[in-house]
Amino acid sequence: MKKSIGVNVPVPKQTCTDNNCPFHGTLGVHGRQFVGRVISDKMTKSVTVEWERRKFIPKYERYAKARSRVKAHNPLCLNAKQGDTVRVMETRPLSKTKNFVVIKIGKEE
């Protein structure tokens, strides 16, 4: 069963039996979205996603480069690999450190 998740992303062509898949399972998504690069895919059904941001330093009235990293669930129908550009979206806590799920792989338009 394919379903729309309420975000303008294409539904994957491949199907999966993962209960924590936002497209084929029961996992709901809400909240923040980020676009980043997968830096590790060594965990089972999980990836580490990193993106750069600018952090304001009030003392110097300048911006500094900073990086944010999150752990995200990697559904079997998407199966993101290291080096892929992905979009992740916030969801309920799936484990101690995992609060995001991959919803799209590929370049952003």
C-alpha cells in the first residue's frame, strides 16, 4: 500500500515491508526537514546525515561554519548509500538517538 506522507516528494517505485517506512508502513512524519549528505551507512536500517550551516558569533559579529549531524532511519525501499544527497524529516523517536527518517534521495530542485 503506497500512501502520501503530506510532503511534496515522490513515492518510491520499490516496495518494502518495513513498519517504520513513512510510505509503506505506519510511521508519520512532521516538523523539520533538512537536506544533507550521507556520511555513514554502516548501521542496519540507519544512516548518519550531515549538513553545513552558518552559526552567528555575537562577540565578533561574524558567522562561522558549523556542521550538524543526525541519525536517520533508512527505509528498505529507499536504501540510501554513503555519499548520497538525501532529504530527512523529523518523526517520533525511533531509538535513543534516532528522530529522523529519510524521505528522498537525489539532488534537490
